[in-house]
Amino acid sequence: MWKTRKYQKMKVKSEYVYLDVCALGRPFDEQNYLRIHMETEAANLIQSKVRESIYRLLVLLVHFQEIEAIPDITKCLFHKR
């Protein structure tokens, strides 16, 4: 427990946020459609807040299972569109 007001203001509680694999992979999708572009921007914004420690990313076992189910992840990431 903080004893002074100065330190009470500094105490920050990060909220957890969950992004599924689809949201995490959205920046690698074709960006020609407005909906996909807006989803990409939202995912990037949330991830930037995670890097700033405003949010904490909740990672579950299902993330790893879904990524492992992608047939050739390197082909998906480096495919020229």
C-alpha cells in the first residue's frame, strides 16, 4: 500500500488484452480493402500500447496451436503479393 499521494498517482494497473491469431496476423494480409486496413491499424495501435506497458497481452496455448497449424508460416510471411 502506498503511503503518500505522490506514489498513489504513480501506481498503474495494466489491463489485459486478448488478440487472436487472426488479429495478430492482420498486418500481413492484403491491405487493399478498407475493413482489413482499419483492422490492421487497430491491431497495430493495441500492440503499440502493449509495448508501452499500458496493456498486457494475454497469450494462451491456443495461440501456439493455431500458429503451428499454418502449413508454411515462412511462405505466408514472405509471399510477394
